[in-house]
Amino acid sequence: MIQKEISLYSKKLAKAFNNNQLIKALPAKFCKNTKNANALRIASEKLIKNPVIGFKAGGTGKAMLKKWKEKEPFYASIFKKNLLKSGANVKLSKNTFGIELEVFYFIKKNVLQSKTKLTEKNVTKFIDGIGPCIELVGYRQKKKGVSCLGDLMSDFGCNVKFIIGKKQKFKKLKINNLPTVLFNKKSGQTVSGNTKAVYDSPIKSLVWLLNKAKKDKVILNKNFYVFTGSTVGVVPILKRGLFEGHINSLGSVKTTVK
């Protein structure tokens, strides 16, 4: 029975993803149960014809994981249609509920074929670049709020758009304690954060995601992006306009929300 429902709802989610539409909220059992939520995510992603250009780590805030009684984050595929460069305009949909600032890595494809378990030390040889990123998050469903990890996981990781800043050549720096700030010039909204909010460190989030993808036997034929999680949490969009994010030592990224 559950497999038939997964087939049904994955088709609805995929159609909503492709056509920028909203569907009725998913049954609670696909959100409260992370195994079901992950199965639905995988089934939905398989129905998208757009190329996968990377992955995002979601639920990387340890305080929220503890609150939800979850042991680890999740990851979701990122599709080419949702990737934009700094300065791009993005349209605010009805169920876009927030904006985030995070660190991205550009990873060599052969990492997924590596036979050894990745660590914070040996993963560096697979990192081609690094930079700042703004992510818009939201549902493909007519629902509000986030009550559990499965809410985020089941709906393509709730990723709407990724806007990447300038990619710089990777260098070993102390990524676990970099101040960050995200602000909107029009509203004066300013939110400060730190990279240590991302599963203790963005590189720790990266290592977790890559090991998980390897275990799942994921293969990509091109170098790819990994988005490691928000340094400022999910920031509500109070007003449309220009949002700018800055991460110390990595640079800036901006987007105009319309």
C-alpha cells in the first residue's frame, strides 16, 4: 500500500516541481516518518528530467535535530534549473517561506567512486572550489510551517533556488568559525550568523553528505556542487528587494527577490 501511495504522491510532487505549481499538503505519514519521507523524495527526484548538478544538506542545525529527536540531517538532489549566479532575480512564490545563507563546495566527480571513508582531512583533495550561496526555501504544497525533519525532506528538501557567489580556488582555512551576515537593504532586515551553526562546520556537513551519497551508490558524471546548510537559519522574507549575504574570507552573494 505504501509503495502505491509513494508512486502517486511522487508524480504529483514532480509535476508541481516542473510546473511551479502547488498541490494539497502531503499526508502526515510521509512527513512524520523520515523513512517514508526519504523514499518519497527519492521517487520524486527520479521523475525529474532536468540534470542533477549537486546536492544539499538539510536539517544541519543540531538544536533542531535534537528538538525533532533526529540523529542526522538529510540530503536532496539539486537540479540545473534551480541554479543561478549572484545578481540574478528570483520570483517569490506563494509558499516560499524563507531565505538562507550558506557555504557551497564544488567537488570532483571521482569522490563518489573513492573506496575509502571520507574524513575532514582527506576530503580536501576532492574539493575544487568554495564560495557563498543564497538559498530560497519553500514547499510545492499548500501548507505552512515546519514541524519535523520529514516536512523538509519529502518535498525535494524544500529547495526553490540557489544563487551562488564567486567560486574561489579551495584553500585550507578555519571554516568552522566564520562570521556571516544576510541583509535586505530595502527593509533594513539584518541577520547575523556563523559557519559553526552548520552541523558544527560546513566541511563536517560536506563529509557527512558525501559518505551518505557513496553509501547510496550515487554516481554523477561531472563535477558537482554541495550546499552545506544555512549559517543563519531560515530567515523570513519580510520585504522583497535586494538581499546580500557575506561570509568572512569567502566573499559575497546577492539576489533580488521580486
